[in-house]
Amino acid sequence: MQSRLDRAVANRASRPVAILYEHALLGEGIAKYLLAQLGVEATVASALDPQTVISALALGPGVVIFELTESLRRVDLITLAPRAVLIDVNTVSK
């Protein structure tokens, strides 16, 4: 029989997050931070390549952290990750 703690750990075991970056330093930094968290499974992909973005979102992440790029504007994040929480981390508005 599973204890309450075992069930809590199992529920947190895999929380997929997709990180779509324009600037590698930002994307890799966020990934490094998240990978240190219990149960977070981060997929890191360049936001400059629409096919890479589509592949990352096909994994069904619960959270998508992204830098909005011109090529990412051509990809419908809401359609490709309909249940995901979308977090835009742009630091400069264009």
C-alpha cells in the first residue's frame, strides 16, 4: 500500500515543461533552474526553428516558457499545447 508521501511524490514525478528560447543563455539558465526542482522534466528548444518548436510541444508539456520570436509568431502555441500554461519571458518589447 502506498503511503501519502509516496503518492505525493508520484503525483509530482513528472511535470513536463517546454522552454522555447531565442537567447541560449536564458533558455539554458531557466532549464538548469527547473531541472533542480523535484519532478520537473524540461525540454529545451530553439524558438527560431518552427519544426523544433512543434516537436517540443508534441511532448504535451503542462507549461511552456517562451521568448516570442518572429518565427514563433507563425506557430499557434495554443493549438499545439492547448492545456499548457503559457509564460512569455521577453525582456524587450519589439
